[in-house]
Amino acid sequence: MSTVAHPGTGLVVDARDVRRRFGDREILRGIDLAVRPGEFVALLGASGSGKTTLLRILGGLDPGADGIARVPERVSVAFQEPRLLPWRRAWRNVAFGLTGADVRARATDALREVGLAHLAGQWPKTLSGGEAQRVALARALVRDPDLLLLDEPLAALDALTRLRMQRLVADLCARRGLAAVLVTHDVDEALTLADRAVVLRDGVLAHQVDIDLDRPRDPSGVAFGALRDELLRRLGVEIPAAEPPSATAPPTTEEPSP
């Protein structure tokens, strides 16, 4: 696998003919994926479709793949589990691996960006699930990446915390102008966050759809619902047809006007 920094093509990600085999099983069968600067792309697909495998390849974490993936030099990854070191306080987890001057100040600034500067000195075991995930997000952001890779980082959170984190991720990416690639099983999450959704099936990119909806997005809106149904169908989920309205008007109990 050739992972090349600084694409030089006007793209943040330029992946060509990416393939990955585990034993006799071919997980990815010639993936081509391009991501523009500032674009947020969601990867959807059934379990085992290769979403996380592709994300790991883009992050330079899977040297066993074939093909070419051109990505920026600065790439950060946030995983489903926060993966915090329990013997390091929150700010030290954010600063882990940083070098140079003002490491603590940079870590604290990143925590402030995710709303946790007041918890910089806390141990990981004292943090809630959402707080721990925000620390992990700060750890990814403190490196000032050009590409943020998100491997279902919100999947384990409760519904309310997940909604709050979705808004936070959307705001951070928009404010920083970050390109991002998100792996998710949640179609609504993809439609809420992404500019484009990509469906992986049988090792190939089977379908792509641009999500041209105003932000903030309303899951109850007609356009949102139509895109949801389209993506669910592409994922193999049967969507029942809407029943036509009844031709017979319901009876009324109102008295006739005098």
C-alpha cells in the first residue's frame, strides 16, 4: 500500500484502486474515493462491508492493503472507544505525543474548544462517556489535522448525549474548515452531519448521494425523509410504501351552521 502525503491534486483524500484481503476474503475490491477540502463524507454499509478497514487505510494504520491513498500529512483519528490512558489526567491524554513549547496550554485550548477546559485536571475514570469522548476528540483536534477520521465515535453514547455530540462535531468541522470521513451505521447521523454519503457493499462503493440540505438539519423534514428512505433502500432495508389517503372523508360531529 502506498500512502502519500500532500496529494497535490486539490483533494484532501485521493484514493485509487484500494484493495484489502484477509486470507481468502476480499474486503475491499478496488475502492476509488475523493474528498474535497472542507467536505464531510459519511461511510455507510452493513457490518463487514469494509467501512472501518477503509478508514484505517486512510489513516495509515493498515500497511497490508494494496492501491494508492493520497492523504494530508496531518491526519487524526477518533475511535468508537475514547482509548484514554487511565493514569494520565485529561489534559495529559490530550497532550500525549505532542512536542514543542506550551504543550499544556495547547491541550487546554483543545479541551476548551470541546467545552471541557474545566475538567482538564480530571482522571479519566471520573468522566462520563460523553466527556471521555470529548477528551478523545480534543486529542484529535490538538494536532491541527487537515483530515479528521471518525470511526463511529458516538455509537456507544446515550441518545441525548449523541445528539449533543453530533452538533459539536458539526460545529467544530465547520469552524475549522476540516475535511472529515465518518464511519457510521446510523443513516440519520450521516444525514445530519455529512455533505455526502457513500454506501459500501460487497467491497465496492455501491452508491453515493450528495446531501444538499440547509443546516441545522431537520430529521422530520420531507427532504430529509426522502434521503433517509433512499439510503435505507440502498442498504437493503425495505421501506413500506405509504398508504394512499382514504377516499371517504371521516364523519363529522359538528352541528351545521345556522
